[in-house]
Amino acid sequence: MDSISFVNIVKSTFAGYKVFKSKDLVSLIETYYPAISEKTIAWKINQLKNDGFIFQVGRGLYSLRFLPEFEPKLSLKTKRFIGRIDKTKYTNMVVWDTAVFENILNQSFDKFWIFILLPKQDLETLFADLQQLSKPVFLNPDLATITRYVLSQPESVILLPAISQMPSIQLTDYSTLSIETTLINTWIDFDRYFQAFELDLSSLFKLSFQQYNINRSKMLRYAARREKRESIEKYINELTL
């Protein structure tokens, strides 16, 4: 069978799948090339990827659809704010803000929050340092604090302990969250923070998966570290993503 004919078979076989597994692709290859070796199967899959017929979306996961990588961008407000923090003192700082929701959802929110994540032992020192700055700062606030105090502010800074091995992206002298981490953290902290923010969680997940290449394997590994893999996987399946 020539390559073009097999590409058409791949397209027709997986046309109804948003994501398909490597083992299913291997099974399809073996059906049409019974005598093929494992080495040649790997080469054939790489050829399909290199030619742009399939796209990897996780370990052993593929899609027929090309989606761009999400490029996290902090708002100018956040850049100005963290520009006043001594980065040599806080070398492991991870920063993100709620502008990411506006970018994904194409929606404006009345509130604007900056999240700064640091190792737990550094949080109180940073909290003290930030008291002299203009924005209200909250240290690991609970739901009651969010409801009583944070929601009354148009803009707030929230300090949280960083999670070990949290997928992040290095920008300049600080890091920000990958889209996979953003989705997991938002899902886990939805009741605590983002329900009051009036965020539509299902729309955030659906539009993220529709618009960007989400590495499902990376996302589920991080969910497992937060002991939420089964719940997250069930949620994604229920949304038919």
C-alpha cells in the first residue's frame, strides 16, 4: 500500500476522535502492513508526525487536528507590580494573573487578581515586603477571607505556597504557569477562589482544549501529584474533550 492511501485510512479511521492512542495507531498499521517490524512502525508514526498528518498531544496520544501552543502572557499591570520585587531574594517565584482567563474566554471580569507562588518558607517574608506597595496583598486566604475582603477590592495580590514539581514556563527572571497547570489549579481551587470570581469552569476547559494544544499526559501527571487524577480525568471525559 502506498503512503497516500494509508494516510487516507488513518484520517478516515480516526476522523471521529478528538484524541486517539498510540496502541490504536499501531494496531491500524499492523492491520495494513502485517509483516512490519517495530522499528518500522516507529518510523512510520514519526513520518506521519513530520508530514503534519497527526499531532502529538501527550505521551502516546495523538490528534488529527493541529492546535497552537498556548503562550502565557502576563498583563502590563502584573509586570509593573512584580518589577518592584527583588528577584534576587525570591529566585523561585511563579507568577500568573487572571488575565489568562480573559485571553482564553475572550471575556472581561470586574476583578483582577495577581497570584504569586513561592516555597512556603518564603511567603511571610514576601508578604511583609509587599505591605509597602499599593495593592492589597493576601497570604493564602481561605474562602471566608476571599468573600469578606478580596472580593471587595477591584485588584488584589494573592500569595500561595508553590506545589513541588509544578509545570511552569520560565520567562525572564520569573516563571509562569503552563496552561495545563492553570487548568488543574483552577479546577482544584474553584470553590475556594474562582466560583466567587464568577468564572465558568466548563467553558474555560472547553475553549482551552478547542484553541490550544493541551498536553494531557503532563496535565494528568500534575493532577496525580495533587491527588486529583481520577477526578480530573472523569471531569474531562464528561466534557467530551
